[in-house]
Amino acid sequence: MKNLLTRFAKNESGATAIEYGLIAGLIAVVIITAAGLVGTDVRDSFQAIANRLNPVL
């Protein structure tokens, strides 16, 4: 039983999986933020073009 607990304490594969999960989550947050910012800029650009094509009467 002591040998089993010693092996369990030395096993680092779970920690590695958690680290990869945290990295993936961080990358996802960066991608979502970047897409939101780019989407806003694109929307504003298209709105400016639409306003120039259809002037207010």
C-alpha cells in the first residue's frame, strides 16, 4: 500500500493535463477577444461604407 501511495505522489501526468488545459483556455480567451475586436472594426467599416452609399435625405 505504501508503494502505491508513493507512485501516486510521484505521478505528474495529471498535473501536465491540467497545465495543458489552462494553456488551451488562455488561448481560447485570446482568440475570442481578438475576434470580438476585429469583428467590431469590420462592422464599423461596413457601416461607414453604407453611410456613404446611402446619404441621409
